[in-house]
Amino acid sequence: MNEARILSSLFDIKEVVKVLDYFEERENAYIVMEFVQGISLRQYLESRNQPMSFTEAWNFLLPVMEALEKVDSQRYFPR
């Protein structure tokens, strides 16, 4: 439930999937998140005819790293 509370508070970070609801039922925790259409990283890489170059990988991962920096700046996670 703590994870759900933290994730739901990150709604202003567009790169983080939105938490719509969270609840406990029969001693299990559930998180209801927005549906994001797309394919997995594995599917994307397997669909390519060649490995990514360093530059392609950097450009692909840069938005992920920037989003992690935004999440980290919220100071919810212990160091």
C-alpha cells in the first residue's frame, strides 16, 4: 500500500504511469493503473534487424533517466 501511495503522488510526472486507485481486499493489495498502449522493450528490440548503436540506446534511455531523476527529486525513496 505504501508503494501505491507513493506512485499515486507522482501524478504530475508525465513519464510515470498514473495510479487511478488502490485498495486492499482479502489481505492483498491492488493498484489500478492507467492502460498504456505499446509494446515491451523486449518486443521492440527483437523487431529490429540489428542491435542499437550507443547513440540510439542513449537517446532511447535519456527520457527514462530524466523521469527517474524527477521521481528521485520527490525524496520518497530512502538513500
